[in-house]
Amino acid sequence: MNRYHKVFFVVFLVVASSIAATFYFVFYHNKIESKTIRVAVLDSNLVKSQSLPFIKVRELLESEHGRIHKEILAQETILREEHQRLKKTKAKPEQKLEFDKKIAILEQQVQKTKEKLGKQFSVLTEQVESALNQVISEIVKKHGFNLVLNMTIQETRSILYYDNAFDITAEVINRLDRICLLYTSD
């Protein structure tokens, strides 16, 4: 009888395992597989090089950098002239010390200006990237995508092949441009 109990127990385990496996594949496994994956691709380098908000931020940075460069160049010219004058007149030690202070002040101004410009650029870039993320989110919801892949990473193409129907780059650029035009037309 002991032997029949063992056989019965093994048969019971096989049947219970089969029922559990069937239950898993019918109820849980199919739910996982039934979700459709909808993928979009985006060339973020193209968006950042061709969309108006990113272009305007770059232009603003270049313009501000040019303006500041002219101001610093004018101050440097004045200091060079003063340096030449001091060399010709054989300046006193206190005059040289005063001149060195002016140079140090200019160097501090340059450093502070670089930091300020860097912070302003960071803030503007964060705002534009926030708008970019919002636009991507809206497009994802509109088309039912559940995965967006970036085509380029550090200017290197990372996706070897994709169907152009999944490329949302142009739509992202168009929406960003419209947002930019709305804010700049006021």
C-alpha cells in the first residue's frame, strides 16, 4: 500500500502542476503578450539643430557672448594703452600695483560673466527641453506609442533600421516651432 500512495502522490503532483501551468499560460502569460508595442523614433540631434526654440537659444547665447566679448575687448584695449603709458613713464610701484588691481578686477568680471552666461544658457535650455518633453508626451499619447527611441546618441546613429512611418522627428520640430512662434509673436 505504501507503493500505491507514492504513485498516487506523484500522479497528484503531475496533475496539479499541469493545472497550475495551464492556469498561468491562459490567464497571466497571455495578458503580458497581448500588449502591443508601438515604437516611435526621434532624432534628438536634428530636433536640437533645426527647431526654432533651440536655434533661438543658441542665437541669444551667441549674441550675448558677442556683446560681452566687445565690452571686455574695449576694457582690455584701455588697459593695454595704460600699460604702454606706464612703461614709457617708468611707473612708480603704487601705480603698478593699481594697474595689477585693474587687471585682477577685469579677470574677475570675465569669470563672473562666463558663470552668469552659463547659468542663463542652462535655464533656457532646461525650459526648451521641458517643452520638448511635453511635445513628445503629447505625440506619444496622440499616436498610442509606448516606447520612443532616440536615433542618435552623442551624434552617433544608434538605430540601424526603422520604418519612416515611426519617425516623429518632423512632427516634434513642427510643434516646437509653433510653440516658439506663439511666444515670440506676443
